[in-house]
Amino acid sequence: MTTHRPRVNPGQRRILRDFVAAHPGLTRPELLAEADRVRMRMLITDGRTELVHRSMVRQDEGGRYWPA
């Protein structure tokens, strides 16, 4: 059995990267609180790990996300 890994397309990655750039230094719960739409909250939940993996954003030791 494999683990489910959401697929985030390049356009969604750019949207999420721009959202993090507009709200630098926030943690995951703070980013979710700033999101004004359910779609953006779903994108944060599904795509943030992929953004870090692809070096589009970075996460510090405090769990805060920063534009790369």
C-alpha cells in the first residue's frame, strides 16, 4: 500500500508560492488563518510540503515559511 500524496500542478505551486511571499514568516496555522477561501486552505494543506521539497519556499526551525 502506498501513501497518498496530493498532486499539485505548476500553476497551483505558483499561487501558493506567491501567497507565502505575501505572508512571509507565518506558520502553517497562521497561513491557514490568513487564507480567505477554502480552496487556498486546501492548497496550503496539500502543497506546502511540495513547495519546500522543490525549494520554492523554505521552512525554518520554528516552523515558519519564507520565500526562497
